[in-house]
Amino acid sequence: MKVGMIFECGKKGADIKVCEHLAKSLDADIKPDSVPLDNKPNLLTECGDIAMLLLKGGCERVVIIWDLYPPWGEKGAKPCRKEDSEAILSSLKNANVPIEKVFLVCIENELETWLLYDMRAIEQLLSRPTHPIRLKKIKCPEEIISPKSHLMRIFKQHGREYIDYDDAIKIARTIDISRLRKCETFVRFALKVADIELS
């Protein structure tokens, strides 16, 4: 099944790498066709035209994926899923996209939220044969406002810099998907991308 995915990151962005990997982990028959739009303002305004191109190109469905945090508007503005969704739907409507073939997945708060659900995968990346790392489990990663900053601090504490476009996919490759069943936004991702109910 060919699935179109639209992102707010660049061509080498962590979001694309991780989401494509996890989609194929959920269903090996999925063939992602991803389009990066660089940032949230571009995604909100251009997703309609891109979604139509993906559907015309043979995608059975299109999933638009973006991070809730940080907000892109005025300084000090709070992120708002409702406002983002309304802007996306407006773009889809303006491009005459069949709405029933497009699904929205807003990650709360950032992609790294998903990674923090499996501390074992992060431990594995940070550990060395002579220096195993043990990290404290996070009860509810979705409550962390800036999970990327949180992950950066964990890496720094263990003498490494977190490079999202490189390290995020390394974590994702060893992540236990069953641990993501408690993550509402990943459960939605699994449903909208692969039509799989995890809850």
C-alpha cells in the first residue's frame, strides 16, 4: 500500500526517517511517499496541493504529520492543535482534495515524545560495552513540553550531543512498539497510516 506522508521538516529530517521506519514496522507492505515542506507555515498553507499530487500519484491515503510544539506564530504564542487543523483543512479544501483520503496526526509535543516511551532503546544507544547506561523511566512523556530538549539533556549528561536527524532513527530502530500503546498520538499514527488499532 502506497501511503503519502507530508511533514514540516527538511529532506533529511528526523520526522521523515522515524515515521517511515515505524510505518513499515507496523505493516511491511506500506510504501511511504514522503514530502517535506521545511516548516509549519509551509505545511499549513501548501499541504492541500501536495496531498492532491500524492493522491494522483497513486497513494491510497495521505497522512499529514506535524509537531504541536513549538508554535510558529507570534512570539509567546501557545501552540493550538485546533488552529493548525483548521488551517490544514482549509488548504485541503482550496485544493479540492477528497477529505476522506487525508488524515491528520499532530504529535504532542514533538517527535521525541515517542522516543521517550522506550528508555531501553535510548540506553542501548548511549551505552558502551564497558559502560552500560541506566535511565529512569518517564511516567508520561506526552506531558513534557519540550521532549527534544529533554532528550538533549539526557545525551549531554552522558557525554554526547543529540543530533536529531541521526540519533532519532537509531533509537527508533530498536524501539519496542508495544511501549507506544500508551501514547495517544502514536496510536493515532498507527491507525491513520496502517489502519492498525493498538489500544
